[in-house]
Amino acid sequence: MARADGRQDDALRDVRITRGYQQWPAGSVLVEFGRTRVLCAASVQEGVPRWRAGSGLGWVTAEYAMLPSATHTRSSRESVKGRVGGRTHEISRLVGRALRACLDMSAIGENTIAIDCDVIQADGGTRTAAITGAYVALADAITWLGAAKRLADPKPLSCAVAAVSVGVVDGRVRLDLPYEEDSRAEVDMNVVASDTGTLIEVQGTGEGATFTRSTMDTMLDYAIAGCARLTEIQAEALALPYPGELPGAAK
Amino acid sequence: MARADGRQDDALRDVRITRGYQQWPAGSVLVEFGRTRVLCAASVQEGVPRWRAGSGLGWVTAEYAMLPSATHTRSSRESVKGRVGGRTHEISRLVGRALRACLDMSAIGENTIAIDCDVIQADGGTRTAAITGAYVALADAITWLGAAKRLADPKPLSCAVAAVSVGVVDGRVRLDLPYEEDSRAEVDMNVVASDTGTLIEVQGTGEGATFTRSTMDTMLDYAIAGCARLTEIQAEALALPYPGELPGAAK
Amino acid sequence: MARADGRQDDALRDVRITRGYQQWPAGSVLVEFGRTRVLCAASVQEGVPRWRAGSGLGWVTAEYAMLPSATHTRSSRESVKGRVGGRTHEISRLVGRALRACLDMSAIGENTIAIDCDVIQADGGTRTAAITGAYVALADAITWLGAAKRLADPKPLSCAVAAVSVGVVDGRVRLDLPYEEDSRAEVDMNVVASDTGTLIEVQGTGEGATFTRSTMDTMLDYAIAGCARLTEIQAEALALPYPGELPGAAK
Amino acid sequence: MARADGRQDDALRDVRITRGYQQWPAGSVLVEFGRTRVLCAASVQEGVPRWRAGSGLGWVTAEYAMLPSATHTRSSRESVKGRVGGRTHEISRLVGRALRACLDMSAIGENTIAIDCDVIQADGGTRTAAITGAYVALADAITWLGAAKRLADPKPLSCAVAAVSVGVVDGRVRLDLPYEEDSRAEVDMNVVASDTGTLIEVQGTGEGATFTRSTMDTMLDYAIAGCARLTEIQAEALALPYPGELPGAAK
Amino acid sequence: MARADGRQDDALRDVRITRGYQQWPAGSVLVEFGRTRVLCAASVQEGVPRWRAGSGLGWVTAEYAMLPSATHTRSSRESVKGRVGGRTHEISRLVGRALRACLDMSAIGENTIAIDCDVIQADGGTRTAAITGAYVALADAITWLGAAKRLADPKPLSCAVAAVSVGVVDGRVRLDLPYEEDSRAEVDMNVVASDTGTLIEVQGTGEGATFTRSTMDTMLDYAIAGCARLTEIQAEALALPYPGELPGAAK
Amino acid sequence: MARADGRQDDALRDVRITRGYQQWPAGSVLVEFGRTRVLCAASVQEGVPRWRAGSGLGWVTAEYAMLPSATHTRSSRESVKGRVGGRTHEISRLVGRALRACLDMSAIGENTIAIDCDVIQADGGTRTAAITGAYVALADAITWLGAAKRLADPKPLSCAVAAVSVGVVDGRVRLDLPYEEDSRAEVDMNVVASDTGTLIEVQGTGEGATFTRSTMDTMLDYAIAGCARLTEIQAEALALPYPGELPGAAK
């Protein structure tokens, strides 16, 4: 029962991270997990939501969305339907929580970093790709804020954040499922982890089936190792210089 | 660091399940986890959603909602705001998935069972109480369908389903968090399990913190044991006769 | 042509009023008119709507809603439909007007009392039960405000408010219609009255029929007498001590 | 305490009814009660709402709306706000119920008559003017349906319908209140009556005050007499020939 | 290939402009292009939208809408659908832009003039009639502002604005198309021009066809001449005195 | 007064067209006009909208949208706002009309081609870039339909379609405005033309200014020449083979 793309059960797809994909946001990253492509932008906005104003703390929001043309068959546009669907809401909230786990909100002052994850092409694992790319965009936005002298603490990121999917397909635990596997997985789990190997979020679901504690343990093993590999790829990408013009840079 | 209510870290709150709470739905259950009270109703509707019509399979939907007066400070009404919030969407989807895991959809034919979980009073753990109560309401609706001779298979429930929250508070893993603990938990996890101890859903989140693999393991231990205890309480409640009048009953 | 439940034409159903039904609102009352059960909560909120700010006057708002599981066949949830229906709007407005008629707005200062009437079980007369129960919840909220030393005048309620339905069924004027009568009534009227027998609101409708002035007069006679009896039941309920902990109470 | 326009307390304002105001609807009437002007159109549509299909019965719907420019200070447009307000809902439902009371639904077959009441200028009493004008538009639509040979019974209108407001202003009962009186009325009532003097709808409200049974009786006396006078004016208007081209007419 | 109404290809329909159509707005104009009738109101509101506050500049907004009964077959009401359609949005924006082109925003200070164009009867060319009538209503609102001593500059209108449609029907260029021509036009163009013959807006569309540059030129010739004639009719209407009572007028 | 990028007044920016940008749609094109980048996808869907069913004719719809991160400062997401804005509506309608002008609807049978134009990066001229790219995506979708043997006529495209903006900036007519010019243009015009030089749509607007007939003529000259150049670039792009796998192709 080999995988269609020949990967080992515990192997990631090819992962590519392209910084500076767009001109205007402080961070803009195209992340690719195989054929899944997500554009992650981090925009800096002055001020924070009303309920947080006056606290001296910053905020990170996230919105996830899918282009209608990203999926095998066209999906309808949520703006036209006039409402955001439950799945979209759920993923947007997940991305926001994941990124807030790594950021010291007092260091960025009363600024909001708005994360936009727009799926350009979907082939499974869009939410985990989104989190992995969004962390890199966030890191660029932090660099931008530092250059703009708007950081109270020069190192507000307490950890790096990466995420990967894992599931049970054909009775085997497998990492980083493409759509073809995801759509028939018996169990589906998304794991968000820090670069020190601690966990930030674990969401596992039996899809019309239940799963044993020992399957759960194997899935966690694979996912934590996968996140460690993603952390390395993020670090390589971030080792390059900031891809645009920083505020205060000599022109 | 004892708990405010004197419980052991791995103990549930008092759990009460009252069947037959309302007159009209096929199943209607008031479930109480301490001061948290959720009204779970299961209504049988002929037909299935359009995308499933003609399949011969049934369906289970779920909607979760909070009365405005259920919370410490009044929350605004989603019907008046004109949109269902992300948290509500997320929990409704969770309840539906959890219950679908235990039901053989071919056995109920093209009927829909609509589960409504309305929180009368919120004191932490409303989503896990909702799942635990909704399973009992679903079981009553199945009994009702059987009496109405609308089941293709007399035992369509493949397992029982219960759920409980677990978290890290004051640095200790604790089961079944009330609001006072939940609101300051460092890690928060909801676990849905079957009566055979297998897992249906695991959702764990670091709230502004990360957690180690070993904390994850302890949380799973507590939660699986808690679900086993809830399964017993469900079974005791279901050992009583159906609380209303069944179709075809002699009057 | 006796009534299905054996009542006299001018008799009320069994009416029960339970104070302190929920933990958190300042007033929380379960009111039952036969099988109709409505949960009425009164929550105190600082401030008033923008158009009233700076007036020194308080405000009372009301929202009425029906649980999907409250009706004979499940009704769809207005939050999911994304809009409040006309009937819901109409009743919410009626409840608010009725309660505002009895309250001196200058006495409560710039506070808002939000009334939530959520129908747990519907068997006719939900709007009149809601008003009758909401008055008791409002009275408890006033007691709470007094204990919190937030009243400019210690007795801001100028009268008590009760409401009852009356209609023409099978050619006879009848009081307090259950669903079985209401659904086939030729004329349907709701009357809100004060404890001095004066009228606050009269809404009478021919349902596909017209009615004579003399029928109108008989309906008013029955309804005013019914409201007087409801006023007594409210007074009995309110004669008991406040069912929770008041602000400033020694603990 | 004379009225600002010099009228007797029980007198109507000048009432004018202009048929054939628009080109396309089967009935189109401009009704004026003093400075209040409402355009009432009755459009015939094949078919009935889904819940009524196959019954052989017709249906009458009504929508009431206010032009933004109709009021003393511009009111905002409900289409732009994205929701119909409670007051609009309430009046639309009232107009529909009032007209359905006079029409034999089996006589018009499975056709829907859509009534649109758009307020061109508001000076109090818009809902009662709307009902009074809409009846005339409905009568024209019935004539049109008859000419089109789409009536099962040539006289499907069982009665005429008119409506008027009455209230207590300056301590006196007064008929047909303009805005200046309406805005400070202590009691406000709308009465819909048939041409035989029977009642179709009575809606009376104390505006921050209560009212006695005897005030109620006087208000009903004035309103019933006012409706009788409106019925005469409707009959005069309808005595003229149909104001457009009827189907099947020789050209 | 004569036109159904016998007009020359470059002739306008009968155009009538009635000022003072409604009581309350500062400007209220009924404009008729043949059977097309649009009610244009200009209401003065203190203050400007938030994004413009503090600029010292005024603002003009416009909303266009169609009564459901205005069209050959009844159209559904946008408030009931809960959203403004694309065509409505487009025309509202066009009317606003057209009128802003003629007004010196600094002269009216931080006041907003809200233009409402409500189509009473539609027979083609509603948007161009709306612009032509709205200019007259705007001129009246300016007169009103002047009388109220709220103008910084007594002549804030830099030009007059009129608009007309032109198209290709039956292979011929024709001016001011009624619905019967518009619905089968191969090319459809709307032109907004000033009283000096300069252009404000040109919107030309091939309806399932393309058109040559020379057709474009002829259409512009006809439209510019048509607008010049409309400018004369506007001027005649405005030569009469202000149709209501001006602020500060001796009573 | 040279242009910031050194271009001649009548020169286009660098235009690049990349076919096969996404995996799943039948046509997927990334079009770039300088820094403006729009992703244009053409998805084939069986069936047509209800109002067109049974006609034997196909349909083309278009939706335009802007990623929040595409603009200089982040724009809010229309799905989250719950409504599509007027500008978005307007452009979506324009794109649809432009493409329908070139396609024989009977040749594609009852299929719908859904065009999605999502702006990845905005720097002026997004709507004209969208049309220019969407034509290429449409041509690929037609090739796909032909390979799938779903075309009644092998050449259903009657012309090619391209679009460009033109305006008056600094008193000079200029072609293909970037944001920096567009935001301060006195006149702004969008022209859609066919490959034979005929016009499909002309939309010209004075932005707080009016413009003369001779300016109009110069703008048309520039735009028609610009479209001719765009037509060549489209043809070069389409001269390459179809960028994916066609239905029926030997694997």
C-alpha cells in the first residue's frame, strides 16, 4: 500500500517558502506543501480592537479563505453568499490562536497584525500550510515593526510555529495528507507545534470511525517530527534578508 | 492548590441527566455538569439534505446555541446580530461529527435527526455537556424511530458517545473545568470518546502557552477515564423506560 | 362543546411562576401557563442606547425567541436563517412596550434592563406568558438594583403588568387558549393589563373572519378578569424572599 | 383644546383616493389622509407560495415601506441597512391579514395578489391609510382577474375593509391623528373594520400610560364610525370605471 | 423603421419637472421622461461621513431604488431580499458622482446632502431621468441652505447637470430609449453632461454586439444635444420660486 | 511632466500573461500590467442558471474580488463584512458583459463558464487587466470544452476581447494608469475593445471635473490603440499549447 506519490508514511511533501510575494504588506509569503499553495500576508495596522484598547497590548487576527478556483471543482464565493461558512470560521480562529501563542503582545504595543491566508490552490493540508507560512509572514512583519522603531522589546517572538496534518489512511498512519488521501482518511489530525517541540494545538477527528489511544500516540510522534522539519525550512527561509524595503532604510 | 469546589483533579462535577424534559421532540434531555445546564433535543424529520437525497442514508445535524441569559454577563443574541459566530459554528460542527460517529446512517433510512443543544446556564464545559446529553437524546430518538417502524436495523447505534473537558490550571492537569478554572487555564482540551474507550475527537489548545507531550498524555488519561464514568451515567439514565408516548403505543 | 382540558370558558390554565431559575441574571423566572413554559430573564446593564444617552433616564428592552425544539414540529433557528422573523419582532416589541408602561425610567438612572423571553415549550399563549413572567423578573431586577444602591426612587414600578389571551373558538369566547384551540380560533386577542384593571395593550384579530362589537366586549371582560387573577399569582410569587444573593449582602 | 387643524375630535382629515396611479399593476391607488400619502399597488402573480401550492387556494401578501424622503427628517433605507425593521414587519403583516379577511381564497384560484404600500409622505396614520387604499387596489385587481377570466367566483370579496387610527391626546379621544398629535398621544389605537361595521383588527397601546375600559369603549365608537365614513369614500372611488385597459378589452 | 411613438431619432420624450412634490425634504422633484417617473429628493443633514469629518468639506450621497410596482412585472423588494443588487449599487454610485461634479464641497461646509431617487414608474431611462431630476432637487436644497445661512459661498453650483440615454435600435442611433426600445437595443449608452456641453460621465455598452468608433461619435452627438435641451427644461423649472417655505422666511 | 516610470503617454506598462497558473480550472491565467497582478480562472460547470434552463444556450458569469492584502493599506474582506460592495458588483458585472460579447452562447450548449478574477496585487487598472486576462482563460476553457466534445460549433469565440484604462493626469491624456496616477486623475476611462477595433464598452468619468468632447476623442484614440497591442500579447500567449492535460488526451 504505497502512497500515490511514493513518499514514506512519515515524510512531508516538498515544501517551499517564498518571502516577499506581494509588494505592500509588511510580510507576504507564498507557502507550498506539494500542490497546495497558500498566500500568507501580515499587515500592520495601528490600534487594536475596541475591547483591547488602552491595555498597552497588541493583537493578532487571522482570516483564512479559499479562492473559488482553488479547488477541484469550483467552490462558491463566501462574499457572494453573504456569510462566512463554519469551516472558514474554524480555520481562521485556529490560525489566529496558533500565532498568538508565539508572540509577546506587550512588545508590539497597541498595534494589530492582520494575517490573511488565501488559498491559491488546494490539495489537502491548507490550514497547516497556512499556519506554517503565516509564521514566516509574521516574522517579517515583526522585522518591519522593529525597523519602524515600534517594538518595545526587540525579540517579541517567543518561539517559532509550524503545523502539519497526519491521519490514518488505508489503515496506516501517514503524514501531510494530500487531498486524495485526506478525502478518504479514517482519522484526520492537525498538530501545531513550537520549535522546541512543545504542542500548541492538537485537533484529531475520527471521520465516521473511532481510533485507539495507541494510534493517537503514533500520530503525535509523526506530527511532532514533521513540525520539527518544517521549523528547519522556515529557518532557512528566514535566514535570507528581508525581501523588501524597510522603513527608515536609506533609499 | 485545592480546587474551589474541593474536587480531586481527576474528578467530574455532579452530573445529572433528565430525560423527557420537553413534550414534543422524540428525545429531550436536560444535562447538568455542576451548574452548567444544557437542553439537548433530538427531532426526527423526514428526508435528508439535498446533497444526500437518493442515497438511502440518513443524516444527523446539530445546532448549538447559548441563551443570552446563560452567561455571567448577558451575551448578545445571534439572531439579532444576524449571523452565527465562529465559536457557535465550531461547536455545532463538533457536536454533529461526534454523534455521527456512533450511528449507522443506512439503518435510519432517509430521515434526518436534528439535534438542538441550547445552553440554559453556562459554567464551563458546555460543549462537552452538550455532546454527552445529546447522545442520550439521540438514543431516545432512535427508540422512537424503532417504535414507528422506521429503522432498517434495530440497533443502529454502534457505540455510546460522551465528552469531557480537561486542562492545565495552576500548573496541574484537571478534569471537567468550571468557568472559574476554564477562564484562566493554560491549556484547554476537549475529548470525545466511545464507550469502548476509543477516541472520536481530541481538541487541545494552549491558551497563550505551549504544552509538552507528557502533559498531553496525562490529559488524555484523565479525559478517557472521565468519559468512561460519563458513559455509566448515560447508561443509568437510559435504563429507565422511554419518558413519553411512543408511536404505535396502546393509549 | 366543552374544552379539551375541561376548563370553564373564562378559566385560566394552571399557572406556575418559579423565581431564581438561573444563576446569573438579576431576575430569572420560569413561567408556566399549562404546558407553555417560558424562561424570562432580566439582566441589568450599565448605560442606555446611544439615542437616550445623557437623558438621565433608563431603558427596558426585550427580546422574545422560541427554541427550535419548543414547537410540535421543530422550527428553524433564526440565528441560522440570519434574520429575525416578523412574528418574533412583533412580540419582542410588544413585551418591551408592556414592561415600559409600568416603570419610572428616571428612577433607574442610565441603566438598561434587558429582558429575554425564551420559549422552552410552546402550547399557545407564549407571548402573554412571557409578559406575565417578565414582569416578575423585572421586579427582581429592581430589587437587585435597589440593593446595589442604584435606584433614585425606591419604588420605581408604578403598577404590576400581566397578560392573557382570549379568543373565539367553536363560536364561544374562551380565555387562555392552548395551541389546540388557538390554531382554530376565529378571533384571537391578547390583552395586557395593570393590577388596577386599566389596559396597557389590546391586540385583537379576526382570523379569516370578522367579529362584532359585542364579542369584543365579552372578550375584554374575560381578559381583564384573567389578568386580575394573574396579578394575584404574581404577587404570591413575589411575596417570597429574593431567590439569590443580593449585592451588598453579608456573605 | 381645539385641534391644530380645527377638526372635531371625531372627524377624519380630508381623504382622497386616486385610482390608476401607475401604469402596470392591476390595481394602483394613491390614498391621501390629509398630508399622509401612500401608494398602494396590487399586482397579480401566477402561483402561490410553496407551502400553499396544490391547495387550489390563492394568496394575498403585503409589503409596507417608507420612502426615506417621506418623513420629517430623512429615515435610512432598509435595503441599505440589509434588514427590514420590526415596525415595517409588523405593519406589513397587519395589512396582509386585514385584506385576507375580505377575500375568498378559493375564488381566485392559485394566484397571488401582491400588495405594495409605499409611503410617499408621512404625517401620521400611514398604516391605516395603507389598508384603506390597498382595499381599493385589491378590488381593481379582482376586476382585472375577472376580465382575464381567472376567477372561479365572480364576487370573491366578502366585505370592504377600511382602517383608521384613534387615540387620546390632551386627555381627549380623537380620530385620525396627524403626526403632531400621534407623537404625543397617551394612547394610540388602530382599528380595521368591515363595511358591515364588524371588526377585523383592533390594536390599542398605552404609550407610557394605561387607559380605562371606558376610554377603550369611546375609542371603538369613534373608530367604527370613522371606518364607516371611509367605506363610503372607497365606494365612491370604486363607482368610477376601471382606470386602465382590462385584459380581453377590444382595443 | 419609425419609432413606436412617432418621435424623430434624435428627439427626447416629453419631459416634465415638478418641484415641491413632497413636504419635508429641502428639495423634492418629480421628473417624468414620457412614462418614466422618478421622485428625486434632496435632504440636508448636518455632518459628513466619518472619513470626511474635520475636512471642512461637505458631501453628496445618492441612493437609487425602484418601487416593486414600478415595473411591467412586479420586481422583488431589496429590503426584503436583505441586499442591494448590483444594478442598484451601480446606479446609486453613478448619480452621486454626477452630482458631486457640479458642487463646490467647501461652500456647503460639513453638511451632507442625501439624494434619494425612487422610481415610481419605469419605462426606460430611469437612471438618466434620476440624474436630471436630482440636479433640480439639489439646486433647491442649495437654495434652502442659503436661506438658512449655511453656505460659505452663495453660488456653490459650478454647472448644471443633465443626463440622457442613447442607443442603437433596429440599426439606427436613437435618443432617450423607452423600455420597448431599450430591451432590444444592440448598443446602450448613458451620457451625463454639464450645461456648457462638457462631459461628466459616458457609459456605453454593446449588448451582445460591438460597435464602431463612428457609431460612438454619432451617439455622443445625439446625447450632447439631448442634454442641452434637458438643461433648458431644468432652467425653466428653476425659474419659478422655491416651492415651499424657506428657513428664516417671514410667516 | 514625464511619467514616474518614464513611459510615453500612450504606452502600456509591461504586460505578462501566464497560462496554466492553477491546476484545476479549465483556464487559469495570471495577468500582470506592471505591478498589477490578477489571477483569472475559467471553470466549466454543467447547466445554466434557472432563468436560462431549457434554452439550449450557455452562459458566462464573472466575479471580481480583491485580496485584502492586495492594496497599499489592507482592505477589509467582503465575506467578513457579509456583503459585496458596490465597486465589486460593478466590476463583476462589467467583466461578465465584456466576455459575453465575444462568445456564441448556442455553441457551448447548456454549460456555464464561471470566470473568477482575484486581484493578487493592485496598482491601478485591475478591472482592465482582469478582462484582458479573463479572455485568455476563457479561450483555454473553450479549448477544454472542445477536447471534451461539448461544443456544438468548434469556433464559438467571435472576437478577442481586451481592455485598458486611459485618463487625464496633470492635464495630459495618458494610457494604462498605475495607482499613483489613477488616484489623482481628473478623468478616468475604461475601454473594452475587440480585436477588430470595434468597441464593447466605454466608461468614462470626470472625477470632480468635466471633460471636453475633444479630450474624449483623444482618450478613445489612445485606448483603441492600447487594446490592439494587448490583443497581440494575448495572441502570442495563446499561440503556445494548452498548458495542462485536456480531456480525452492519451496519458
